[in-house]
Amino acid sequence: MIQVTYLDHSGFAVTTDKAILVFDYYKDPAHALHKILDSNRELPVLFFVSHHHSDHYAPQIYDLAQDHKRVYVLSNDVDGDRIPSKDKMQIANMSAGDVIDNLPGDVRVKAFGSTDAGVSFAVTLADGKTIFHAGDLNDWHWKDESTQAEIDKAERHFTTILNRIAEEEREFYVAMFPVDERQGSDFSRGATLFTDKIKVRNFFPMHFGGDFKGACDFGAYIKDKDTRCFCLKSPGHTVELDG
């Protein structure tokens, strides 16, 4: 069984039988992560930071889970000078294309590119299920404001990275991906291209900044009717996945 808990913005905690995976923590107003940690004291905790932007990364992650075995997997653009007691912590830095095997909980991670800062992560669990966190990977353009040249450039950049991911990953058990209504009429474009290209069993929209209506309606845009879309719009909201 896998539990997916929404922390805020693009932050999630994924709890498995062997590890707790924390993606892009920057705040946790429901204190959901603390509850997960208290309930699973025997599990190692792996913190993943896709990039340095303040809505995806908070240095207080180094103060969390001190009673657990901890590993921090950071994009190479995260400033190492802000890491306290760096020599006493297990830190791994990644750029697109890097792979780390044999992390606690029998976890493997590969970093892919981003259309903004940092990387995206494909995390493979011991049972073979793969979890994808996009970070700021998206088809970032504003059709209602951008020129056609800007739109074409953004889509080419995104498609290049998407194709590279699809060459190696045919299916994700869980994918967390931006569905951001601030983009206007094309707010679902990147997520639609992503789910058209790669089979996703369980899709979680993110990065919607409190305006969750479009994100929660995104399931209507997914062509593959076997894909389940979960809109965790309230911090602390958890779903359990099986099968």
C-alpha cells in the first residue's frame, strides 16, 4: 500500500512500506508530515528537492525527521552553503541524467530535466513501482499573452524533455505534475501532453496556488480512462492507493 499526502503547493509525502518520500517541502500548515513521522518511526525518510525556488525548497527540512535515518536528494542548483552540519548529513546532489541506486528502502532515483530550474525525479520503489515528481517541469507559456514564437519555443523545450523521459519510462504508478490556472486557457496543456505520452496510473495535480478548480477538473482532460486523477486541494489530505 502507498499513501500520498498533500503538504502544500507542490509538496507531497509518499509513505510506503519501506520508506517515506518527501517531495519539494516548503511548508506544511496541517502538520501532516509530523504526524506521518510520528506514526512511522522505523522508516527512513528521503527528502527530494527539485530546485532552489522558495516555493519548492525550505532549509528547515534539515531540522525534520531527526529520529529517522535521513537522506537528502537535492538538485545541483540548491545552495550547499545553506545546509547546516553538511558533513554529518547524507546529501546527494543530482543533475539531469544522474542516477542513484540503493537508497534506503531499496529506492532508486533518476533525475530528468526541467523547463525551469533544477530537475524532475523518477523514483523507483523496491516493488518496481515508479513515482514521478515534475518539480517545475511543464509547458510554461501563456497562450493569451505570449507570442506564437514564445509558445512554440516553450513547447519544443518541454517536448524534448518529455520525449527523453518517455524513452526510459513507459508508465508511472504515481505522477505529480503542475496544473496551474495562472497560465490561462492553456493551463492544462503540459499535463495533457504528459499523460498522452506516458501512461499514468494515479495522477496528482500540483502547483495550483490555491486556485484548485481547474486542477480538480483536470481528470476530464485525460484520454486514458484507466488513469485515476486525485485532487488533493487541502493540506493534509491523504489518499491510499492499492493495485
